[in-house]
Amino acid sequence: MSDEPALGSAAEDGMDLSGILANHARLQTLIAAAEAQVATGRLEEAAVAAQQAAGWAWLNHAGIHASPRLEALVRALAPPGAQRRSSPTGRPVRPVRVLHVLTQAYPTGGHTRWSERIIRADRMRRHSLVLTGQGQAPVPPWLAASVRASGGRIEALAAAPILERAARLRRLVEGFDLVIANLHPNDVAAVAALADPRGRPPVALLNHADHAFWLGVGAADLVVSFRRSGERLGIRRRGVDPARSAVSALPVDPPAAGPPRDVARAGLGIRPDEIVLL
């Protein structure tokens, strides 16, 4: 994996690369600013700068889908608790306690529904939820209901500096057998908390933004995509090891059965012999 944009195919297609090159240059400037903060010991400022860099690359395509340079910087911000070692024999072979880490949960669904349906479909384990950046927004009631039905608990990290939230999350994950991360592409607090594998449970990262830049390649033991094209992109453009990449179909609810055709037509005022274009 390289920080240099892979521009060969784009150039062959005649694509205007000026915008991508400008975005890439801006990203490198933002990463350099974060590195400068680390060099002077201003770690919280470095975390803020790293989040800004990842957010820029997420929303402004810079020719790359991951940055080893930025991943290394965030690993350097791992909270002190991440340095403790624990024996792997203390964890069950089959996970029982699962922690879902989300940046934010939305009432409209999307990636939030992915997590909720995993919880609802798995009746064999206890699923809990922690939110790293929910703010004052309420947790969707259907998500909260699924967590509580599994016997789990919900915690939204209080508004605090990034590294304080990372340290809090690190302490939380150590009490679980498996972490399923469903993060915004620039969630530095979560990625820093999970960056050092020593003493923490395995981490599966849901690749819900497979088309965009995201941070967290180095913090995941398994990257789970929802389509083959996203997995291929992760391997080729993010440097994900194929051995730690998987595809899982999106869990969806079966559609509710509708009324019989003649009843539906009658209810809409459509004659039996009338043709309708929608």
C-alpha cells in the first residue's frame, strides 16, 4: 500500500487529474501538520489534526483509499492501556460478549441498520453498544431494543477530547470477547483505541464505505465487506491482507406480503383492464 495515488488507469481514461492531485497534496500537508504536533508532544492536537486529514480524504478523493503514514501516526497515539499484555487463553474460543463500536447511530438506517440486524439475527451472544461521537442525538429505539433484547448494554462516550475517549473505549473493549467496529472513516478515537492488538479482543471492521477513503486498516483483524467489488478494492487499494478479508451479505428484513393484485388495484382506483406505468 502506498500514499502515492494510483493514477495510471485514470490517465488512460482521459480523466482530469488536477483535482485529485490537488486533494492529494492537501492531504499530505494535513498529515505533516499532525506529525509536527506529535514531534512536539502535543498529542491531542495531533489527534485533532489526524481526524481533519482523514475527514478531508474521505470527502475529497485524493487518489488513495488508505494512508499507511496516517495509520502509523494514529497507532502512535494509542492510549497507555493498549500496552498491557493479557493471556489469549482468558478468552473463549467462541465469543460470547460482543461489543459494537459505532461513531454515530442514525435513525435513517444505512450502516446503523447493518449493526442492528447483526445483533437481532444472533441470538446466541450478548451484544453491547458503545458510541464514540453520538453527542446529544438519541439512539434509534429499534437499535436500543435489539441491544437490550440480547442482554447487552448501551454507552455513549461523553463529549471529551479525542484521546480521552480513546482511553475510555480501550478500557471498555478489554471486557469483551469480540469487537465489531462500524465507524465513520475519520474516527480517530476508535481507531487509536483499537490500534494495538495486545490485550484487546479480535476486531472485525465493517467496510460500509468501501468506495471512499477510511482510517482503520491497521486496527482490524478482519475487514468485512458487503460486496465482492468492495473487498477487491480493499485488497488492491488499501493493502488489506486477503487472509483477513471477508464478504458478508447485508442482512435485510424479508418484505411484508402485500395485498392480492385485484385488491391493490381496487384500493388505488385502477380498473382491472387499465394499464398503469410507474
